[in-house]
Amino acid sequence: MSKHPSEPMPEDLREAFRNAIDLYREWKLGAPERSVSFRTLLQVSLSGVCDLVLSYSNELLPVKVHDELWILIDDLNLKVELAKDTSYATGARCLDKLIQNHRADHQSRRITGTQPK
């Protein structure tokens, strides 16, 4: 992961991260992971957007984006992490953890045969 300490985060990457949060919120258990349109019609997975954002630890999340992400988090440890550091990098780590948990929950339900609530 490269650092971008002096470069501002590109606006299209900010928008892609906001879109990733929105798509995660709408993602139903069992449905395939959706992709975010990013630069010249490139489709990037939600986790891929998180990877792109990880190096921007010097830029703070806008309050609205922070609050949208905060609402999605049930894990107290993730909330503490986001409360301590409101950077895009931390937001990306938190969103990526939510994505990983969603995938694991889906996989677990497939194995056990249980249906989502």
C-alpha cells in the first residue's frame, strides 16, 4: 500500500467510497456483491474501493459519510476505531471488515442451510 501524504484524495475516489457505502447498505444476504463504477466505466468491487482508499490516512471523512458508515457498524471495536480515527483509511478498513463479515455470514448460511432473517 503506497502512502499519499501530500496528495489530496481525488474527488472520483471520494465518490466511489460513498457509493460503496450505499451499495453495502443495500446488499442483501445471498445476493452477489455489487461493483462501483470508477473511472472510464471500470467496475471495482466494494473491497477494491476500500483498497484504493486505504492509503489516505491524512484525509478525514466528511461528517455525512462518517455517520452513514457509523450506522452500519454493529461491532463495538470497529466503532471505537472509527471514533478514534475518522480518516478515510480507517473508514475503508471498517467498511472492508463489514464486507468480510457479510461474506462469511453468507458462506456460513450456505453451509448450514439457514435462511437470512
